[in-house]
Amino acid sequence: MAVEGQVEVEGQDERQQQLWRRARVLATSAAALTLVLGLAVLVGWAADSRVLTQVRPGFPAMVPMTALGLMFTALAELALGTKRPGWRRAGSLLGLAVALQAGLVLTTYAWSTVAAHGLLRELGGRTSPQTATGLLLLGLALALRDAPGRGARVFQALALSALGVSFTLLLAYTFQERRFYQFDAYGTGTAVHSAVGLMLLAVGAVLLRPERGFVSVVLRAGAGGMMARRLLPALLLPVLGVLLVDRAIRQEALDPRLAWSILEVAQTVVLAFVVWRAAARLNALQVEQQRSEARSEDDARTQRRLAQENARLHARAEEASQAREDALAVVSHDLKNPLTTIRLGTRLLARRLQATPGTQGFQQQVDSIDRAARCMQDLIHQLLDAARLDAGRELVMDRMPEPLEALTREALELVASQATERNLRLEHTVPGELRVFCDRPRVLQVLANLLGNAVKFTPRGGTVMVSATRDGEAVRVSVRDTGPGIPQADQAHLFKRHWQARDTAEQGSGLGLYIACGIVTAHGGQLAVASDEGAGTTFTFTLPLPPGDFPAHPGLDSLGSQI
């Protein structure tokens, strides 16, 4: 359920981004068409083509000044539609330049004289006040396109005002109302393709920021935006109806009263259909929302049940862990005393047998008993350590400065007899001056485990080597063998509790490396393995230096280690 909701939200975001991308593409297309329109008018003036400059006899012509104004505005919109800051700044400046030019044109109408009009006419004519007003609004809007705060609202207000001016001019042409698009008796006015160009540029300007203002409401991916996009085309129906009735009355095809009555009935029917369709869509969206809310409630109930079940399982796991620790504590306490007694007895018996001739066979049996008792003691300690690590508690360490060379030699002595039996060579390259800040018995336990594994899995005639180097404020200790290596797939599991490879599943408890990793971690270090099949294995762990042995200067220390 949760995944379903997340996918639904991501789908809405993707639809929203897609709507915004379409709006920006539409804005760019509108600016490009206006650019082509202005260029065609300039070509018409150069070729003396009335079709390109005037469209139809009796209509005002688009003067070159207007064509250039439209083209510069289109270029500003194209620059503002990019993501490059430099281009967008240039677009804002170009929009400001268009606004200044349109403002200057409007001021000329305030002091216009016959002589001034003649001069401008020789220069190709001036832009009409209606077109200049539209360009002024568009230029100011584009100059404020990237303005912060209230500037964004002013930008859209200016762009929508320009859209209103162009829409009014197109309606005037539709109903042949010259008082709106004609200015004076000299033929000054807004050309029909000037009104079209202003409309395209105004639409493009409004769509330059689809994520804010009026356009953001219309382009929402939700129910409100969907309803707005469905209802907006209905706004053109009254205009189309009035246009048809006006044409019919002008051509005396219908009686005026009958025509307006038919228009009223038609508009009522169309409006009723639009309302019905919108209501049906809203009802469908409400049903879908109710289903989504029901799914969310089911999801919440499922999450609550899972949380309660997880809490119950966690409590049971805590109780089981505590019970296991208690059982291990009792068992270890009850077993330690008998094992201690057995080991004391075997030592006493061994000393007496040494003084008695002819008891060598009994001596070997006593040694076997002592080794078995020692193994049982080690296993008890391992189980207790593993229980502490499983409970998330670090092992208790009693750390002191210790000479590392003596520590590693003692660990080698523990496996010397096994190495001799398997004809293995033990190598030791630990500098005598190295000291570590550690719990000696615990680190000895780690070394004994790593060396014991190396001796156990290295073939006869191989080599096991212990080395150590200084690494900043720590010492890096390595145990390397020439054994068969560890498969890459098994290396990630080496330090897990009770994990053993298939080939060695019967050769230990699987706790040694798990506890060794916990001991190294408790010292603030890390235990790692590097191995290639057929090329041996190297276990490396770090231990901290004693506080008084920290290097005074890392560069000098590294230089000394290299020397």
C-alpha cells in the first residue's frame, strides 16, 4: 500500500513536470512564429507586397517599426526561455528596450503635428497607439520575468493585460469595429497580423513561468487544473455565437429578435452540457479520492499492526536474549569450578607421575585430560563473549602499554608445536621498539586465533608470518600464510557468528573470528582480510599506540618508517 501511494505521488509529479514542459515549448513556439511573422512583413515592405504588409485592402498595414518591435520582443522571450543566466539577463534587457521604444512612440502621439506625422510617414510610419501599448506591457513584463517577490506577480499581471489588449483587437476585427483598431484618418491603426503577433507574444509571455500565478492554477496536475483546462475553451463559445448571429443579421438571413433568441437557447444548452460534464468528472474524481483514502486507511491499519507485532517480537527477542545470557552465566559458573578442579588435579598428577618411573603412558593420558579441560574453558569464555557481542555491548578491556614484539612471540610459541608437526616455517618481523595500548590477554587471544587458523589451513612446507608496521597513531599487525586462500564469496561472511565454510564446517565452533573482530573493535581498531584463491590469506588489524608514543610530526614519522 505504501509503495502504491509513493508511485501515485511520483506519477503526479511527473505529470506536473510534463505539463510545465509543454507550456514552455508552447511559449517558445509562439515566439518563433512571431519572429517569422515580423520577418515576413519586412520582406513584404522590401518587395512592396500588400499581402504581407496589409493582408487585405482597407485594413491598416503593419509598419516596419512594429515588425521590428514584435521581432525584438520574440527574441527576448526566446532568450528568457533558456536556462543560461547570461541569455536570460540579455532577454530582460531586450524587453526593457522594447518597453522604452514603445513608450517613446506613445509620447509622440501627445505632441504629434502634421509635420511630425509627415516625417514619420517618410520613415515608414510609426506604430499605432494600441500596438505600442501592447508592446509596452509586454516589454515591462519580460523585464520583470525573473524579478523576486512581488515582481513575479507584476510580470504576470502585465502579460495578462497585454493578452487582453490583443484579444480586444482581434474581436474588433471579427466584428469589423474600426473604432478599436483604427486610430486616425491617415490610416494609422493596428494591423490584423499585428494583433495576431501581440496575441502570440502575450500567450508566450504568460507561459514563461507556468509554475506561478494564474497559469500555475490552470496547469496544475490536480482536479482544479484539470477542470480549468476543460472549462477554458467554453469561454470562446459566446464569442463564436455572437459572431454567427452578427453575420446572419448583417446578411439579413435571420430576424434580429429570432437570432438573439436562438443564441440564448444555444448558449444555455451548451452551458448546461459543460456544467454536466464538469460535474460528472468531479464526481469521478471524488470516487477515486474516496478509494485512495480507503486504501490509505487500510495501509495505516496494516502499519499499526506491523508496528505492534514488531514491538511484541522485539520484546520476546529481548527476553530470549536475557534468558540466554542468564543461562550462559549459570552454566559457565557451574562448569568453571569443576573444570578448575580437573585442571589442578591433572597438574598435580602430572608432577607425581614425572617422579615415578615407568608411567609415561599415564603421563600422555593426563596431558590429554588437561587439554580437553582447557578447550572446554576456552569454549565457555567464547560463548560468554559472543553473548555480550550479540547483546550489542562491547567487551570490557583493561588496556595498558605493551611491547608488541614480546606479545607476538608469545602467540607464536602457542602454535609452535602444531607448526613443527606440519613442517611449517614461522616468520616474525616485528620491530622491537613498537608498543601498543591494549588488553594483553585479549590481543593474545586474537593473535592465537589468527595464527591457529593459519597453521590449520596452510599445507605442509608452507610459511606463516607475523609482521607489524606503524601507521600514524596506530600499529598495523598482519598475519599472512601461504595456504589455499579464501573464496571471494566467503570473505564477506568470515566475521559472522557461527559461520564456517563448507570445507571447514567440522573444524571449530565458528566463534573465533567473530570474537576476534569484537576485541579489535573494542580497542578502536578494525579487522580485515585480503585473500586470493591459491595465493594465501592475510588478516590485518590495527591497535592504538600508547598516549605517549604518538608521533610529533606525521611527515617525520613516515620518513623514519621509510628509512
